[in-house]
Amino acid sequence: MGALSPWHIAIVVIVGLLIFGPKKLPELGRGVGSGLRDFRKGLSGEADETPAPVVEAASTPVVQTTTAVAAEVPVAEAAAAPVAEQPAPAAETTPPQS
């Protein structure tokens, strides 16, 4: 009862055909197969077959930019003028109640 018999496999295939259809089933099989293959390669520690892309140095020259330091920037007269003090608001006085 614990082993898969050919009948079990046939039932699984028929249900798969009914759910996914005959067009999608080969794509699913390929996806599962490549996933299992990648999993086994990961377990065994094999290197990837496809080498990583090589990043080459830029062929254009690097442009260096410098920042100018502002020296003795004149300040506008209005900003340099002292701020006139405003008088404090008058305290509210309440008339005496009789």
C-alpha cells in the first residue's frame, strides 16, 4: 500500500491533464525537472555552468569635478541691518467689577 503502483501514477497524470491541460503540462514538467536538477547541483556543490558576466572598465574617461569655495561673499545690506526691536504687547487690563 505504501509503494506507488502504475495505477497511482496514471491517476496523477490524468488529474494533471484535467487541471492544467495538454499544452501547459510539458512546460510544468520542464520546470520541475530543471528545479530538481538545480537542487541536486546545489547539494553536491558543483559550480554553475554559466559563468558570471564580466564587467569591463568604462571606456570613457572619468571626468573630475571640483567644487568652488566661496570666499568673501558679500552680504546684502538688508540682511546685515540690525533688526528693530518690536515693543512688547500691552498687558490686557480688565475693568473693575462693581
